[in-house]
Amino acid sequence: MTGVLAFGAAAAGFVGALTGLGGGVVIVPLLTLGLGVDIRYAVGTSLVAVIATSSGAAAAYVEEGLSNVRIGLFFEVATTVGALGGAWLAARVPASAIAVIFGLVLLASASTSWRRHPPSVRDAPPEPLALRLKLDGVLETEEGPRRYAPARLPLAWSLMGVAGVLSGLLGIGSGAFKVLAMDVAARLPYKVSTTTSNFMIGVTAAASAGVYLSRGWVEPGLAMPVVLGVLAGAALGTRVLATARVSVLRAVFTAIIVVLAAEMIVQGLKGRL
């Protein structure tokens, strides 16, 4: 069982680093569907692993200049408050309902991730608030340096609060929702969205992981091999992302979460989780 956990966690860490999901979208289904672990223990283990994923990937992305630290810290205020609220809800929501919510959130993420904005929208003048807060940055692309700044900050900030609630309730690090909030709502470049998400998810997960730990929902025998596997997978994922094509990232993002979401919904509706 330990070997299966470590291998599955390595795959989760790789996907988490590559797409900004945080790995929890693979770990929770792996533990609940594959190994029959109670979903609350799976969520607690996933939150610990998400912290490891963020630690393993975030430092490399910051060093490479892909993550925008100021944007991450700005949005982290909303996600941390939301994460504490989600952890509080976890004790009051039935396990089967959590599984169905998990699947529906991932399906929504998959459909939204393929929405494209025309260049004229992406290159629109930045909001004055973003410039006052110095949230702009420069991304190196094949065409040369590209300056960017987040748009629609109130909407993106609100979505980050929802992402925090989902993190505390579902143990997914809310990476999927954070990527969508930055990519679709704030209209940031996709690689900036995924790498900044990796920078943020560790803090968000830590806020709710403490609540799960105090309730005894973090099992060391599960958490240790998962964390080690996630760190190994995240290290590999950071190397691949620097040269990966955005279209490939979107395809990986969508394919994985659609399959896992469908299975979680089916099992949740059957009351098997």
C-alpha cells in the first residue's frame, strides 16, 4: 500500500506543479476511490501534501521569475479567510455531499479552462488599482518580453475567497479555481496563473490543515508516503513546465479532472464515500 501511495502521490505532485492544481485533485480520489479511505482523512492528507507541492514548486518558479509574488500575496488574504470557513464546514457536511461537490467543482473548472480571450482583451490597458498596488509584471515569451497586469480585481478577489472555501472543504488546495480566477477573471497569462497558484496554495492549505489536524483527520501513516511522493513529482513538474506548451497544459488539466470528477460524483451519489 505504501508503494501505491508514493507512486500515486508522485503523479499528483507532477500534475500539481505542471498545471497549478496542487495535486489534491488526484490525491483525494486516489485515497477514497482507490484505497477506500474516509474522505475527511483523505482531505486532511491532501492538504498536507498540497503544502509540500507548493514548497517544492514555488521556490523554483519564483527564482525563474514566473510567479508574481505581489499578486499572490494580494489574493492570499481572501483565500486564507475562505479556507478557515471551508474547514469549519467540513465537520457539518456529509461525506457523500463533499464528494459530489468535489466532482461538480472540477467539472466546472474543466469547462471554464478552455475559454479563450481575444488578444485585444488580453492586451487591454491595466486597471489603475493594479498599477497602484504594483501588481504588474513582465513575462518572457517566444515573441519577447510581455508586460501584464491583472484585470477585474474585485471579481478575481471574490473568486479567490470561494477558492479558499473549496480548499478547506475539499482539500484540493483550490489550485484549479485559483488558476481559473487568474486566467479567466483577472486575464493573466496562463503560465503566470499556474505558477502563482503554486506559490499560493501552500499558505491556503496550511490555514485549513491546522483545523483538520486538531480534529485528528491527519493520519501520519498516510501523510508521510504521500508527501514524499508529491515532492518528487513536483520537482519533475517544475522542470517540464518551463518548456511546455500552454495548449498541452490545458489538455492535461481538462482530461484529468473530467475523469476524476465523474467518478467522484457517481460514488458520492451512490453513498459509497
